[in-house]
Amino acid sequence: MDSFKILLLILLAGACKSKSLSIDKYVKKLNEDYAYFRMTLAEMAWNTTVNTSLVFDNTKLLVDQGKLEKIACNYLTMLFAQNCFKDLMRQTYLFCRGPKYDMNDLRALQIHSRKMQTTFMNGEICIPTEEYTSKDNTTQVVNAIYYFLSKLRHAVDASISKDAYYIYTAKYVISNTEDFKESENRVCLKGYEDFHKIMKFTSDHVVLKWVYIVWRELMLPAKDSYVEFSNILNVAAQKFGYRNYGEVWREELEIPDLKSMIEKIQPHIHDLYTLIHGVLRHQLRKFYGDIVPEQGAIPAHLLGSLWGNDWSVWLERSLPHIEGVEKKIKKKNWTMEHKVALVEDLYYSMGLHAMSHKFWENSIFEKGNNTNIDCFGAAADMYKNNYDVRILYCSEVEDEFNVLHHEMGHLEYFMYYADQPTVYRSGNSAFHESIGEAVYLGAVTPQHLNRIGVIDDYVLFSTEEQTRSKNKRSGEEVTLGTESTIGTTDTTQTTDGIDTTTYETTTEYGEEETDDIVYPRLFEEEILSIDMILLLQRAFKRLPSIMLSLALGELRWDNFGATKKVNTDFWLLIEKWQGIKPPVARNEEYLDATAIYYITHNIPTMRYYLSEFIQHQLFERMCIASIYGTPTSAEKLPDSMKLTRCDIYGSRAAGKVLTEFMSPGNSLHWRELLKKSTGLEDISGDAIERYYKPLTDFLSLYVWRHGIPIGW
């Protein structure tokens, strides 16, 4: 290096050193100002979630926050140009990334966002009934819908096709709902939860098809708002050098080769997913007949959920003598506070934070009489210095124990990086979604379920032969009808649309079980240990959900709503990844993606897909740490150790895997954090494949024995 360059570097170094104190003060003040915006916006977000009827104009705050970020970006970039303060590189990157919006854009985004969310929360239909019908009695609601459709069939042109009839009646009910509200006897369904409850409860394909279509008709007004919303985001992103807003989301994940990563990790779950899909399709065909194809995509309305993302209800129907974890917990009649305390105890036993008094004061676990609350589930960091973190969860959907572990994982993350500068008080979203789920994997081990009283000692310590014997005895107790009726199609299921002669013979059934309906059984000749049951329950619930996340992520990957065929694209991706199809032909009049919460609320979903792989990696490292005493141990699990039997309760070493990762917040790239806390180099599919391997082997043998077609 010549003497001139050396002299220049010395002079610059001296200049940087002389500026050091003033720059430190500036950066500290910058983060304090940034904290004000984060804190104020967090308060607004919490209040509008608790009461969705509240309207706050946060546009000025967001514009001012964007200006602060831009000033910080320019100043810190200038310092780098002078070769100063390399330790501020990360802050510079975080302040600079992402588009900054003007007032007009933000107000337009706010208007369209509110329209979409209001439609999702308040979409409502009412139908007249013959007698008083309680919305809380799902049996009555299902029968009322069936009877209403049966009567309406006589008033409709007989030449209309079956599919057109469902769409026509859906539009008819929506347009006449205000009049039907005035009826003395009527029943109304409002918002996602009411519709989801019907989809999960009944197996009547007529009611399922109609409710599925009605929900999408109700969400039709959200289409234009979504298109405009996406256009504004795309234009703003392009002003700042991005191709579209999808690129902004991918930047937050800090995985430049995200498509390549998906191609690398997806094969690790592909085989298991196609096995589950094939087994379920086989079961549905036994029950519904030709409505379900022997091969190909499954009609989406038959799967037991409004988005086709949770198939666990069919596992429950096919294994009636086996209850899921959530149902067992529900029967305990524990208060929500007791459930939260159990979740907290698991975290605390591993050396993580207990919940603060602010948490218990401010969290909301019951809907009460508040009809305007968004109960979907949220964790909030209020950006205050007293560990003011909160959970809002008051949904009636039976996933409470899972959701509470998930949300508390966010809270632990908030508290562990609370002492970082404000710009670092966040984390890569895929890892943020993984903390609570990794802990939940430890919560649903047989040992921990026994510890909290969900399963008894017999189940925990039973051998496979004892399990086979008990399963068969239990099956005999609950099997209705003779052996020859098992696997036959329910007589109320027809393939000809609405059969008006069957309504009178439709038997009412209870809220928990449909005792009069005989469902085809699964695995009657197989040994189902508690470990295999838990794997089945998890796979039927989780894997369809992450495939939906992948489909929605790819939908917004390249065009982010900027195509004229977005509904066609949506269904192509849903069939590609989930292997399901709409019950009736769909066209570009609709945007069926808006029927899904993550679309109307503009939430990126690739984080959930990646999280499914990361959480198994973290859990495996926690398991290794609990055995060998160090989170970065190079040792592997003993061959005799099943991941499903890894008890992390009370393991400080397991807890350290998480605390080492969470404490730096966003001050380090996720790869550096992952290496430091776990010794791992990258996101991988190896751990999730190992976790599910016993189930993959079990189902592979099952489909071979029974000649079940696989794939679509």
C-alpha cells in the first residue's frame, strides 16, 4: 500500500475517533426516538385488536417513522463511506431496508386494509328457520341449513345445474340477509369462527359445500380492495428499487436463495404428506363414494376446515376411541389462567423468564360480551421497559394449548431482546414463529402430558402389545352397528345435490360426537402406541397447514396480486401443494384467497412454512443439550432415543439453546445466531424427517398392504 493511502486511512481513523462520542450519542438518541414510534404504534395496534370498531389514523406516525428511518439510513451510510464504525453496519442495513410510504399511500392502504378485515370479521348471513334455533347449538344450525336448502330447491328452476344452484342460493341468502334478520325464527352466522365451526362439526356434504361457497361469496367484496392494496404496495416497492412487494417480504427473511432453499427442504416432507393425503382420500371415498376421486385432488369442502388446512377431524372420526390432546385438555375443565400457568411452568423450568405482572394484568383470554374483539391470537410487545408483553387469545377453536405455547414463545423472545437498541428489538420472522413451536414439541411428549395429568401412567408405560389390546377393547365399546357396516357410506350422503327426502331421517347428533353416523375405521389391525397416535394427530393438523402457507407464499411471490388471473393462479398453487380442489368451478369473478385470514390481514406466510423446519431443528438441539449438557454438542441422539420421547422439562441446557438465540435480537444475521446457539449451519429438513420417520415408515407399509393410491 502506498504512503498516500496509509496517510489517508490514518486521517480517516483519527476523524472517526474524534466523532466517536457524538456518533454514539446520536445513535442512542435515534433508537430512543424509534422506540417512541414503536411504542405508540403498538398501543394503537393492541387497542384496535381488542376493539375492531375503533379507528385510529396512524398515517402521520408511520410517515414520520419512515422519515426517521431514511435520515438514519443516509447518515449511517455516509459514515461507512468514510470507512467509520463498521460495528454499525447491521443498524444501517435495518434502517435502510424496505420502502418508505407517503401520506396518500398510507391512507389508501389503511382504507383497503380495513375494508378487507371488516369483511372477514363481520361477513354475515341469516336464514329463516321453522322454530327457534340457537347459534350455539351446531346440530340445530346444520339441520336448519339443510332444511332451508331443501325447501329452497322447490322454488328454483329445475334446469339449473347443481353447482350453479349452490352459488345461486348463496347469493340469494346474502342479498336477503337483512330481511331474514327480521324473522321471528332465524339463525345467523357471522365471521370466520361461525363458519369454521360448521365446517369442522358436520360431515354432511350438502351443508359443507354450501357453507364453503357462502363464505367465499361473502368475501367477494374484499377482492377489489386486495387488488388495489397490492398495487399500492407494488408501486411503493418499485420506487425503492424492488421488483414488487413480495421481494420486500423475502428481504426480511434474509434468504436471498429462498426458492433454492425450498427446493432443498421440501422433499423431506413430501413423501409423508402424499401418504397422509392418500390415506385421507381413501377414507373419504369410503364414506362419500364417487364425490371423492380414487386418484387426484380432494374436494376442499370435505376436509373439516374452512381453508382445507387442518385434517385432524377426520383422524378423530376414523379413530373414535382415541382423543386428541386438545380434547383431553378440554375435558379437564381447566381455566384459561391455569392453562397459561402450565405453559409458563414449562418455559420457566428451562430457565426462561416467568411472565411479568404486566402480562397477567393486560392479557385477554376471554371474549366475554365484546363482539368487536379479534380473537385469532396475538402476542404483543408494547416496547416499554417493564416487560409489558401480552397475549390476546379468545378463540373457540380447539387449539388453545398449542396457541398458548406458540404465543408465549413470542413473549420470551420480546423479553430476551428487550435490552437491545430499538432497531434490534425484533427477529427474523421465521425464527420468531419457531420458538414457541419448538417448546410445544416438548409439551406434547408422553412424559410431559403425563406430568400435567393429561395421560395416565398406563398409557405412558404401556407396551405395544398392551396398546393393541386396549385399542381393540376401546374400539368395541364405541363401535356402533355390526362389523359389516363399518366402512359403508352414510345413507344421508348423496351425490345428486340436495335430496329433499332425507331431511326427515337426519338424526340430530351431539356437539362432541356424531354417534349415529358410522365412519370407516383406520388402522384396525395395526399397533398404535401413544407415540404413533401423537405423530398422527400432529401430522394431520400441521402438514396441510404448512402446505397452504407455501401455496400462499408462492402466490404472492412474483406478482403479489398484479396478474389478471390471480384466482386461477391461486387454485393451481393450492392443487399443486395441498392436493385439493374447489367443490365447484371458480373463475376470475372471485378471489378465493381472501377467504383466508393471512390474505385479508396481509400477513406473510412463508415464515410459517420455514418455521416448521426450524422448530424441529431447534427441538432436536434442545434434546441433545438436555442429554449431553451443552447446546452446541457435536454428539448425535442415541439410536434408542425417539425425538417424540425427548423430555426437555427442567433442562437449563435445553433452555440455553433458545436464550442464546433470542438475546441478540436482530443484531446478528440469523445464520450467525443459529451457528452460535446450536452449532447448525443452515435451515435443513433433516430434523423434521427424523421426527416423523416412524410415521412415514408406518404409513408406507399401511398403503402398500391396502393398495391405496398415492399422489394427485
